Amino acid sequence: MSLKRAVVIDPYSKGSYHEVINYSYLYLVAEIYEETRVVCDKTAFDCWTSALLKAGLILNNIKFKNIVSCESHLKYFEGVAFFWSHFLVALKDIWYYVFSKKGEDVFYNNNLILGLWFINLISYLKKNHIYIMCHSEINILEKKNKSKSEFILLVFLKLFLQNKISPHITYFVLGDSIRNKLLSHSNKNNEHQIKYLDHSYIREKIIRKNLHFENLNKGMFKIGIPSLINYNRGLNKLLTLIDLLDPISECEIYAIGRVIADYPVEKNKLIQLNKTQNILSSTEYLNYVEQMDAMIFFVDKNDFGASGGVLEAIWNEKIIFSLDNSYIRYLFNKFGELGVIFESTEKMSSYLNGSIEDLIKDKYRFLENIERAKSKLMPQNMIEDFKNLLK
């Protein structure tokens, strides 16, 4: 199947924001359309094309239009600036859809919450087919403590989901378990409009011997936390686990991402590799990830946003230790055990307090499944799955 024309619209992303799924998505679209236009911020486009080239994937049929990103700063997350940026994103999402070419399929790689209802309505007149990919924004459906801005977004998202979705729209999420959860919040007539595509993942082919390694403790079983951790993303569970670890345990936990807390977090078994509160460069990040024996996750059971860090672990062939999460369990069911899922921090600590020999045995026991998952989730191996989504 070779389709004629597509446009990818993204007024939000800037630089490396959600880069892996964004450039993987762009690659899939470009592979099956004869012509693909991309409307986004130049810093994002340069990041995507550069990353794909480093991963050995080349795009030959792309036309680019630069627009200024409407990205907000995280420190304004609960303020006017956050909501204002989403309002501007919605306007641009609608504008570039209205002026898309006749017969051109329209792809969004962000969840355009404020614009969803309006685009749904317009699609009955314009009739271009629209494919909307959802990130972790849909976490607001089950998030307990919402800001005022998030509450407004929730109203617009429910307005879209609980009414009939246009037959011209395919609204898809990054995993079957997430789709099932989303359907529970949606009008029962939307089942055919809500689909899923597994989160594809590929990064630069790093020559490991060229990485400069900071000397970490070589005698310990090293477990990394790959992403941001704060009170909403498992900090209390992490601290509970650290307190339960035996002082003579041969495990150490390394925070590779940022740790955000109201007070300095100092624990014997917890080493913070990033104390700057800035995002590490790719080289620094890979230096640390490469030295880990496993990755650990403390996400809530129904958190939709667990995918990025877990796929980072799979890509780097690190085993996964996690509290129970529906998305992670979905990956285990699909590809086989990729590590160990625990019902509680107490059971997790009991396992980690075991001998380092047993931990190393498990590290290699799960490797075959991890390698299979890594291969299957590369975008070049997901083209047929993506074609099926478009049917």
C-alpha cells in the first residue's frame, strides 16, 4: 500500500520534547506516503531528522514548514501560561487542519485536547481522514489532584470522548491496555474510532567503547531510575524502598533523571547522578544507562505515562523491576517476562535484598525476551502494524 499525501501537524513540540515517539511516528508516516508535509517548530524537526539519520533511517519525501512552538515552561504548569499555550496549540491545530489539502491525510502527534471537539465537528464537512496520537496527556482522566488548567482540559477531553467521534477520525493510543482503559471513559459507539499502535522505539546506534564512563561502584548490582521522579511520580515509594533495603544489600539505586522534592533527598542506597535539575545530555545519559544492570519503576497501576522509561530500558537491554502497572504488565504479556513486577515495595525490597549472584542470573534469564521486544518495537519493523491502523 502506497498512499499519496499526508501532513504531520505539531504546533507544540520543541527541540527534543517526546523526540523518540515523534520521530518514529514521522518515519512510519513517511514510509507509506508518497509525499509528507511536516508543520512544526524547526528545532523539533531538526532533532527528529538528525536522530533518524543517526539511527540509520533516511527520509526522502519530506516537505517542511516552520512554525513557532507553543510549548509552555514546566514551572508554569498550573498557571495561565500552561493553559494559554494549549489554547494557542488548539488554534494552530485547527488552522492547519482547515487549510490542509483536499485528499491529504492529517496526522497529529500530540493530544490536541482543546481543539478536539471543534476538529471533530469540522471533519464532517472537510472529510480528510485524521489520525490523532495520544501521549500521556490522557492521564488527566484518572489523575486525582488536578490543577484548574487540567480540570478545564479534562472537560474538553470528556466532551470529545463521551460524544460520537467522527468516522473521519482515528484516535489512537500507544498500547492495547491503554486503549481498554480509554474505552471505559468513552461513548460505547466510539470503539471503532479508538485504536492502538505499540510505542515504537529506536535511538542512535552508539559505539559503546567511545563512551566516557564515570567510575561508578563496580562491585554492586546497579539499578537505574531513567526518568524524572517526584511526589506525583513515585518519590515516596522510592524512599520507602530505600528504607527497606538491608544496609549490607549488594544493590544500589541510581537516579539518572531528576529528583524533585521539597527537601534534599539523602539516602545511603540512593545515588543521584543528576543534581543540576537540568536534563542530561544524550552522552551523559547513555554513559549512566550503559552501566546499569536493571531499571526500576514506581509508577501507579493505571498511569498511562509509563512507556518512555520502560522502552528506554528495553532499547538498552536492561531488565525491568516495577511495581504493578497495566502498561508494563501488557508488555510482559506480549513479549514474555522482561524482568519482575512486584505487588508492593515490601516484596520488591525482599527480592533486592537477595544475593547478587541470583540477581545476575535473572539479568541474563530475561535477556532473550528483551531482545525480541526491542526488535519488534523498532519503527522499521512496525510498518505493517501502522498500515493496519490506517484501514
